[in-house]
Amino acid sequence: RKNNQFLLIGGTDIVALTEQNLILHQMNAEIVKLQRDLLKKTHLQENTLAELHVANEELKKINADKDNFLKILAHDLKNPMFSISGFTEVLLENFRDYDEETMEKYLGIISSTSKKTYTLLEDLLLWSRSQSGKIVFEPTCVNFRTICNEIVSLLYHNAKSKQIVLE
């Protein structure tokens, strides 16, 4: 085009030029489509990456919570085992010096503490199975006072040895 006029170069096939122009337009349309697809995929990838980042942060928090839970659990298991071990050692060293009533008292403490520790381990295994989805959730009514009394009973000897009163 020159001054709003078409200039034709001699020996040029107008049909071929028109076909080439059509091919170039189709190629341009295909490039635009590919660019749009690439932008969509890039956007999708960015969204997925953001979701993965959120999930990763959540997993880090859950892992920290699990580590804290295990630390508390280890502490809760250590105390009764220390109590059982301590009373057993006292009995072994002094069984000839203690009367039957004292022996029975210490053996009762050992028995009670070992049963409560076993119950704690059973509860831990039950919790573990529930986390893996092997147990169906079936809510039931419980007596809160009974549960509190069991907990106080479990902690009584440790609290008493530290001169702590549980109410």
C-alpha cells in the first residue's frame, strides 16, 4: 500500500499472496491461543504452588503438634513407671523390715499405677487406630465426674509427692 493505493509487483500471484496471508493469520491465531493456554497453565501452576505451600505449612504445624504430643505422652508414661520402679525397689530393699500392712499398701500402689499406665497405653493405641481411620466414630454420653475422678486418681501420688493438692 502506498498513499491509499495497492501496489502490485509484477509477476506476483495474488492468490498465492492471499493464501500466505491467510496462513499467517491462522498461525498468529494459533500463537495467541497457545499464549492464552500458557498463561492459564502458569496461573494454575501458581495457584497449585500456593496451595502446596499452605498444605506444607499445615503439615509442619501438625508435625510440631505431634512432637509435642509425644513429648507430653513420654512424660506421662515416665512418671508412673518411675513410681512403679521406685516402690518396687523400696520393697525389694526393705521387704524383711516392713510389716504386712505396709507391704500391702506399697503393692497396692504398684498395682494401681501399673493398671492406670496400661490403660493409658490402651488409650494411646485406640487413639492411634482412630487416626488411621480404622475405628468408626460413635459418640456416646459419658459421666464427666467419673472421668475427672479417674484423672485425679491417676495423678494423686505424683501430686502428693510434690505437695500439690488436686481438687
